[in-house]
Amino acid sequence: MTFRKILTQHIAEDDCHTLSFYQRNGGYSQAQKSLKEDQPDDLIELVKAANLRGRGGAGFPTGVKWSFVPKSSDKPKYLVVNADESEPGTFKDRVIMEKNPHLLLEGILICCKAVNIQTAYIYIRGEFVFATQRLQQAIDEAYEAGILGNDCLGSGLSIDVTVHRGAGAYICGEETGMLTSLEGDRGQPKLKPPFPAIEGVFGCPTVVNNVETLANLPYILEIGAEAYCAIGPEKSPGPKLFCVSGHVENPGTFELPMGIPLRKLIDEHAGGVWKGRKLKAVIPGGSSAHVLTADECDVAMDIESLTAAGTMLGSAGIIVMDDSTCMVDALVNLMRFYHHESCGQCTPCREGTGWLEKIVHRIAHGDGRMEDLDLVLDVCDRMVGKTICALADAAAFPAQSFVTKFQDDFVAAIQNGGSPAWKKRHPSAVGGTASHG
Amino acid sequence: MANTISFCSETMKQYEWLLTRYPTRRAALLPTLRLAESDFGELGVPEMRYVADLMEIPPAFVFGVVTFYTHYRRAGTGKFHIQVCSTLSCALRGSEDVVSRITERLGIKPGETTPCGHFTLSKVECLGSCDTAPMLQCNDDYHEDLSLEDVDQLIEQLRAEAEGGQNG
């Protein structure tokens, strides 16, 4: 079967974001049928059979997640769409929200039908002002047309959707942090269990799904589970948005079947490493994934293959680094990010991310010591798996993999009085900077 | 001290609409702070206190929420808040040069505001636009795929707008 784009097929067209365009191209026909005819349990079984895996980063099977929501609960149930898209290197949900917002809304309707939900919130990162406007326009159009609100699409069901804009915090992409933020609080994550499916936002059962995950639903209904499973590898099938950034000629979002070879993605779709340079390293799944060396890049971009390669598909944010990159400087950048974004409630993360930034910073700035390499790994060991949420792990993974796989860069910076870029800016420096000793 | 500021009637309507979208009043806090930001121009202590009184939420809680997040427009921010994305994908494609160029043109370092109050420069973390690196956000708008010439042009344009606004 030839691969057909379903998320980004029409994004080059001017009015692709409008309701009339969406409906002209068959939009809302799946939801219309499903809301009237399908049984919730059948929908859950269909999505399980299609093996739809969450596109936010964890890759959890969507149908299974839905099935955890108690059917007998007398509390209201909520759907919270994770549109926080804040993992460095990731910019895929933005494309859907800006160019194809009705596809997301149709996916929301199908999910609400499957789990008997009447209220959905789209939690979008605060910086995405344009995407927020586009979503709001789409929602307004949908209410006007009787697609949302009371008696959605003539089904007798009532489904409300509200866009909720965040205010700048990476941690709000973590599901419990996001729910806490949606309740009007600082976005600090909570211990699980209870899982959101049992006790989520406002103390009620809550489904949390990523934008791209929901946007796959109309297509699954259209072609059925079997055909969907035939796209890409069986265990994590489907069309997928891959974001390629960094040192490539043609950065962008590419919709391709899950399992595309990483090299093909970089060389054919993203135009190859820029300026005719050689590949040095690739982060394949957002900045929290273990980095791959150029030699490790013969890998398929799907959940199982990348896990087997010791890293992860994560959010499919692929950051490419050419052979001019100093991995010490690159790691300083990432450690600053995680230190800045730690919410501060768990000591191993709050202190650990700070220590990692300081240690890597001093290596880059000419004050490093050989024992710092072991110290970085030791600090990482004290962070991974020891906190409420995965931010500490997310900071430790790049630290561990950069230091072990690109040890030569770190040793050179320690021995030569700093990273090449730092030395260029401070040619007269003999030792290092006193402030970071 | 009694509050001397309050939402205009249009904003108050929007606030009341917000309350209908959530099962708890407190859930409307983040969007209400956005309304305050746009109605009052910034979130300083009087603005936060107003929102706290309006929503019957302790002022300390509101302050805690505002300061937890990075994207609210805090008191003392320049008319144009230039936020340069500095995380890895942008750094790999020259975000540091963009920052240096702005510093050179405006005479302010990241974290500073020009004496005239027109510009604040910040380095910020990933803005989710890595394919158009280097990029920056100025108030609500993204400026992407920046060359240094684009930066110069943007600053001239903003400067003209700021000065025009002042005279007119």
C-alpha cells in the first residue's frame, strides 16, 4: 500500500485550517457516523486493535489507557489534550493546530464518544499564540455549525471543548503537572498512583492524550485496525510526524510511516547534513533521549527499534549535530534547560540538575577536572528513578550518554582549558573562570 | 490599600465567560491572569492583588502562580519584549549571534530593559519552533529563520513603532 499523508496532506493550501475546507475533504464524516452508531466499547477495542501508541513521548497504547477509565464512576469524566509541546526539538503538534485544527477536534469527538466524556480541555503552551487563535477559530466554527456543544452532529451527545493556555513551563507537558496547572496552580507533578484515568483533573477520571494521537483517530475509523497496522511496524504502526532540526539543509516536520530509517529521514527528507559537513551525533526523540553517535544512526524510527538501540522515539524530535559541534557546549545548553525547568519539588532533581549544569559548565569553561566525568555519572545515578516525575531522568539521559559516548570532547575540554568555542572567545585565559571553580 | 484598578466591562464579560468553562473558580486563574495582563499591560503587585480579590484567592497564591511560570508579562517589562530562543536547536544555528546583534543594536544585555522602556531582551528556553531556528518571540509574534539582517530590520521597525506610538 502506498503511504498516504493524513495529518499534513493539505497544509500547503491557504484555507486548510477552515471548517469548509475540512468538510469539503471529507472531514467530520467519521465522527458523524461514530457518534451516532458506534458503541463506546467497540471504539476502545478498535483503537486497541489498531495498536495506536501515544505520540507524546511515552508511547503508551491509547486504547488501553482509555479502558482504565472506570465506567461505573458517577463523577464527570474529562479529556485533557496535551498540546504543551515543550520538549526541545519538537514542533509537530503546532503544525496540526495551526493548519489542521478540525482534525484534532474530530479526534476529540471520537475519544469523547469512546470514553463517555462531555468536557475536553486543550492545554496549549502559552507561547503558541497563533496556534491558540487558530484553535479558537476552529472551535467557534464548530460550535456555530453544531459540531460541538449540545447535540453534537445530531447525535444527541453534548461535548464541550475549551482551549486552556499555559504560561511557560516545560513541566506542564508532564501529564500530572499539566493537570495541576489546569486546576489553576503551579504546574508541579503529582505521584502516581492514582493515575489520571482514576483520579485526574478536579479529582475526576481523566484521559490525557497528545494532539497527534487524537488526530490519528478519524483515519483509524476510516480504514480499520488491520489496514492501520499495516502502516509501518506492527507493534507501533501508523503515520508519524518527525521533526528534524539542527544542522540539516532542510529542517522541518515530515509525515512518514513509523519505522522510517533515521538516515533516510536525515539524508532524503531533511536534505542531509548542512554545508557538506559530516554527521557527528543525533538526538532521535527530543532532548531527553539518549544521544546516538553517527555510527549508531542505522536505526529505524519506531518505538521498539529505538528502545533496542538504547534510546527512545520519545516525541520524535530529531536534533542533528554536524562534526563542528562541541558536545561539551551542546550538553551545557541542555543542562541549563533542565535546571531552569525543574519545578523544584524533588531534591534529587532540583539539586541534581543544578549540579549537572555547574559541572558541565566548568568543563566547558576551563575549570574541569578529570574526575568530573565520573561525578556527572554519579550525580545522574542519584537522580534517575528517584523523583515524582521523569524530568530528573530526562536531564540525566543526555548527560550520561553525551559524557560516555563523546568522552573525547570532554577530556579535550578538561585538558585544553575549555571547549574550543570558549577558548576562542577568551584567548588570553590560562586557567578558567574563578566563579565556577 | 484599596484597589484603584479594575477590569473594563468587556474584560469583565470575558472573565465571567471563563468561569462558565470550569467546574472550579480557581481553574480560571491562568486565563484570568492573561486577561489582566492584556487589560492592564503587565502583572505587578497591584494587578495580582486585583485578580486575587476578584477571584477570592489568597494574594500569596496568585503571586506563587505568576512567578512559577515564565511567560506572564511582569511589571517593568519593555513595550517590546524580545525573547530569543536559546535552547539546543536554535543554539546550533546561531541564536547566540542573534542575541549579540540585538545587544549591539539596543545596548542592553539579556535580562535588561532600555532606559526608554521600549525594549526588554531575554534569552528563553525552547519555543517549539526548532525547524525555523534561529528564532525569537516579540510580544505575541514569532519571528523565524532569522538572519542578522532580519534582526536589524526588525529592530528598526519596532523602534519606529515605539517612537511613533510615543509621539502620536
